[in-house]
Amino acid sequence: MKPVMKKKYLILLILIFPFVGQAQNLPETEIEFFPNDLTIHPFTANHLEPELGFVFKMDSNQLFLNIGNSMDLVRLKHNSEIFSIGADLFTWTLLKKEDNFHFPVDAIDYMFGLNFGFKTAVHDYAFGARIRLSHISAHFVDGHFDKTLQQWKDGMSPRVFSREFVEVLGFYSFYNLRIYVGGTYLYHVDPAGIGKASLQAGLEYFAKDALSYNISPYISADGIMRTNDNKRNFTLNAGVKFGKIEGRGLRIFYQYYNGYDTNGEYFDVRREYSALGINLDL
């Protein structure tokens, strides 16, 4: 992590924790450290979410291996309102299937940062927001190098790709439908020519226990548009969740994607594909 970014995180934590201490003295306020669930559950069609699973492209020998987690570090409850501070750390990796059960790694992206959540629930509906301050960096790996020809594949050599950004997503949920809107601003990005701002919207619906207890079909969609050039990404997921909707479980799903590559080394390459995925929700 760059020294400037380390300093920003440190200053932010120093400013926040005195308020956490004061909150313990407020009436009807509960404080919990390291709760075993998330205040804001991941948005299932949003690419930048913690995942633990595989996504297999249906029209090629490529697959994604996603490994990561988010956790709330501290949570404040005051009446029906919940505030949280958490951490994110995850990767998404592009693999290529070869003979003899070999899966060389072509590209990998890392993301880590802090998140801040707010949620209030009344009867059957809830609303809230999540703010994230994060860093992403991307890299080609040895699976992208042709050892026979001693050169990088597809004429694409490694290039610097990193970004630090603020993401804000607000949501409204009613029963098992959740709608969200927001945007992202890159306050530092390399290469510099990438647009710094984007708008985002999405939704997800779970037919809770429709197939059996804790077996729930779902559908979700997510769209992103860069404000400088109107370039867009679209994701559609449809599948089944085994387990509690906003808890631990297993998801099996179909995914359609149309947009720019989610691995940063291919940031200017447009993709369209269908895939099958399996994910463990933590």
C-alpha cells in the first residue's frame, strides 16, 4: 500500500474510534465488536463483492476463482438504526483449463479497504447505505506467459493498473426485493486516462423458501455506466440459494455479462459471455 494511502486509513480510524467510545455511553445503544454477520449483505450481481467460489465461462476454457471476505469490525445499534465499520479483502483470478487438470493463472486482481454501513429496518422494509474506501491492483501471472516462445501471450505485456476509490451505494428493500443505486469516484487511478466517475444501479429478488425450506430461487442484475464516455457494464445472475437469504449458504447460478473485462490488465477489452457459477456465502 502506498504511504499516502496508509496515512489516509490511519487518520480515518483515529477520527472514528473516539465516536465509538462515546456511543457506549448513549442510552439504548449497543456496541458489538466483530459480529458474526454483515450489516449490509453483499449485492449478488455486483462484481466488487466478497465471494468464495468459481465461475465457469460456457464458451471458452476460462474460469474465475474468487476468494475473499468482508467482516464488520464494530457495530452500533440504536433503536432500529445500525451503524458499522468493516474491512474488505479479496481477489478475483482468471484461470485457463488445460489437460491433466492444470489451471494456469492468467491474471489476478487484489482489493482491500474499509467499509462503513448504515441500515434501519421498520416492519417489512429497510433502507440504508454502504460507503467503501478501497484499493485495487491488477497483475498478469505466469499463465499469461508462453514459455516456448518466451513472450507474453496475445501480444499483451504486463502494465500498471491500480485505483483508489470511494464507492457509495444506497438501498431500499421490501420483503425479499432489494434495489440499490449509487456511484464510484476514483481519486487516484493508473493509467490516468480511465474515467474517474461512474454511476451504478441494480436489484435482486429472492423467492424465499419457494422450492423448500432454505432453498430459494433468485434473480439479480447490476449496471454500471462511466460518466465521461457512457461506456457500460451489465451483469445478470439467476440461480438458487441454499441457506438463509442473508446468511451463510451455497449459491448455484447462471451469469450473463456484457461489458469491459473485470480483470484490470484487460481493462480496455470488452467481453460478452455466459457462465455457470458456484459460491459459498460466508
